[in-house]
Amino acid sequence: MAQYLILIYEDEAGYASATPDVWEQVHQAHNRFAEQIAERGGKLVGGNALQPTSAATTVRDDVVTDGPFVETKEALGGYYLIEAADLDQALAIGKLCPARFGGVEVRPVMEFPAG
């Protein structure tokens, strides 16, 4: 099975103003998603939610800057690392990933020959 990252890009403003009920709904949706990966024949390898971009530090060459490198409406807010038989299966799983305030990107992990 190949590995794929499901990258979750969302508008951080949605979470900044989210009620406790919204947070609970999002939490439950992600718990359900983890179950659906196995139901679809994939395997959850790992994943994490990320702190908001205000906590980011960018490094370019030897210059360190507070905050993200680029300003975007949607920011990377978390990811799942999954194993799937192929891109079609990874996309079917990715379509189930909760992204209440945005969308997801499914990207294959690069494989390098041994040696």
C-alpha cells in the first residue's frame, strides 16, 4: 500500500469564532473519519491538528520571521497520513475528511529506492 497525506486547508476565522457546539461537532466528525478510513480499506498511520498560523515561524535561508510565509485565506490546519491501495482509494477516503471551513488536498508521499 502507498502512503498519502490528506492536508486540511481551512479558513482559520471559522474556528476563531466557533462555539463550543461547533468544536464538538468538528471533534466528532474527525473521530468518525478515523473510523471510515478502515471501513474504506485504508489504514490511518498518523495525523495531527496544527496550531494557528499566528504560532508559525518561517525560515527562508538564514532569515527567521514570525508567522507564515504567505498570506492566504485558507491555511494548513492539520493532516492525516494514510495508507491506501492507490490514488483512487486515497481520494475516496479524502472526500470523507471533515473540513468544515475549507477543503482538503490528497498528495502521495514520495518513495525513494532503497540503497
